[in-house]
Amino acid sequence: MSADALIPIERIHRSILLLRKQRVILDSDLAELYGVETKALTRAVKRNLDRFPEDFMFQLSKEEFDHLRRHFGTSSQWGGRRYPPYAFTEQGVAMLSSVLKSSQAVQVNIGIMRAFVQLRAMTADHKALARRLHQLEQKYDKQFAVVFDAIRGLMEPPTPKKRPIGFVHRRNDDD
């Protein structure tokens, strides 16, 4: 059974977040991917804490947790999760395969590792394109400045147009 058949790679991509300048997957998303309860996953991790140093796994601060809940609109104060989740880096996810020993966990880990590799490749491609554009700009200086400015403008997200706030009175010439 292949990892691609278990979990679509797009599903894994949606689970990867950027927290503390690191790509991570939250414990609840990992538990869902592995087909186990979140408390079972965290229990297995806590039994093996020596395998998860700070650069493999960290627990979100209360502020980070509150921000995530507001951002995704999850869990009111009356229900759901009451403690901040754990976030696993790529290395932490790899270590999970030694803690969760099912064949499904191994296959899911393979899919997750492939997703992390794809994201790294996409980031590298974007950086390489920006670097190459800068090199070309240096080489062809003012001659193609308009072209380079246009390309750079296409690489940036568009800024929304703002309308003036309030009532605008238009005068008639008859008044």
C-alpha cells in the first residue's frame, strides 16, 4: 500500500503551518492523519520525551494557541481543546514513526516527508527566481528597467483599492 493511496498530498500540505519560522504540523492534525485520537498520540510522545527535543517538537504558548483559534474559528471556551497543542517539525514527524509503530503510521510518515520535501523545493524555486531576476537586472541595468519593474510587480500580490469613507457631496453648477 503506498502513502499516496492513504492520504492525498494536498491534505498533508493543508496541515503544514508556519509557526516560529518553522514548518510544523499540529498534534491534532497528525492524529487525524494517523487515524488515532490526539490524546493517544500525545500520550505516546510523552512516554518518549527524550526522542523529541525542542527542535523536533514544542508546545504552543497560550498566545499562539489563542491566535490559532481565532484564525481558524475553532473551539469556544466551553468545548474542545483546553490546552495548547504540540507542534511537530519535520524531524519530529520522522521521529513519530519510531513511537507509533503501526504500518499505517509508517506509510503516513512517508507521505508527510514527501510533502515537506515538495514545500522546500517550491520555496527554493521562488528564491532562485528572485535571485536570477536580480542578476539579470544588474547585467542589463537601465535598458530593461521597465521590464524588470513589471516582472517584480507581477510577483507581488495586488493591493486592494480603497474607496473614500463617508458621504461625498457633488455640487451642481445650477446652485
